[in-house]
Amino acid sequence: MKLNYKFGLIFSGIYILIEISMFLLGVKHSQETIIYTMGANTMLLLLAVSLSILINFNRNKAGGLSMIADLKMGIGAGAVY
């Protein structure tokens, strides 16, 4: 499995665990809670995209700079997420 797909699945799994734990703890879905979960969702998405771009860049550093290939990896992680 490609690295970007793994990052997308890992970070989406982390977000699902956050949502399930909040449900099991009995946290009511007030406006504050929804804002916090949306913030966590956005943060995890940005982490998945940025880490996949960064690791792909570091792996292929000897081959030269290829922004398009790095961005494709990031977009792939975001699409899986």
C-alpha cells in the first residue's frame, strides 16, 4: 500500500476514535463540541497531507525537486481521508 493511502487511513482512524470516545463518554453535541471536533478533523487532515508530502520529499530528495509528485502524494492522502 502506498504511503499516502496509509497516512489517510491512519489519520481518519484517529478521528473516528475521537468521535467514538466522545460518544461513549456521553459528551453532548453542543455548539462548542462541534467546533472542537471540526477543528480536530481539520488538523488531522492537514497533518495527513503535510506528512505525506514531507516524507515523499525526503525519500526522493536525491532524484531532484518534483513539486508535482509531492503534491500528488498529498492530494492522495487527502482523498483517502
